[in-house]
Amino acid sequence: MNSTRLRLFLASLLVALFAAGCSTPQSRIDKNPAAFARLTPQQQDMIKKGQVGLGFDKEAVQLALGEPDRLITRTDASGTKEIWSYTTYEGADGAFLYRGWYHRYYCYGDPFYPYYLNFPSRRTRERFRVVFSGDKVIEVQQEH
């Protein structure tokens, strides 16, 4: 195999490995088609676009957005709410450093070492928040 073909093969392999780690609405739908099939056509359309709406259950939110980065429980006079927070990391210059579950850990070395933990000026920004009462979405906040 000549060096050009070898480089092309290695580059293709790297792209394939990176793409395999990316979690998208479609990849989550493919993993759980039964959950997707039980939703209304309007909900299915929203999930394909990575959107959630009032009344969605937790399984539908996971199809649309994936696993939350943080889980928060809030209890007040009206009862207990569960909050799913989806965050992003950015540098001091506003550059995107983190987005999505698949970047949570380094691929090489220690699998429990958080991605960008040693980035000195990173900031955490909540980009999406979903509030549940029981198993249903009652509030959605999204950064624009």
C-alpha cells in the first residue's frame, strides 16, 4: 500500500471513529425505534430537529437531546421538579470547547478524566434546560 493510500485510509478511519461517537437525534432514534414510534407525528418531527416541547416525557427528551449534563432536583411549595441541564464549555474568547455527551471524556488515556478540565479559562454555560413535573416537561429554556 503506497503512502497516499495509507494516509487516506487512516484519515477515513479517524473520521469514522469520530462520527461513531457523535450522538445525534437520528442515532438515538435508531437505537430506540419503539419509543420513537409511540410518539405523535408532531413530536416525532420535533425530535428529528433536536427540539422538545411541553408534555414530552423523559424518554422523548432523551431522543431529542440525549443524556443531560446535570440533573437538579428542586422542591418548593408546589412540589418537586426534576431539571435536566445541557451545558457547553467555552474559552475566555467565547470559542466553543464542549458540546454533547460524546466529548465528556478523553478518548485516550484515563477514561474518567473530564474533557477540558485543565483548560485554564473555560466557562460553563447552560445552553438548554428542561423542567419536569412527574414525568412530563412543564418548562423549556433555551439559549439563543
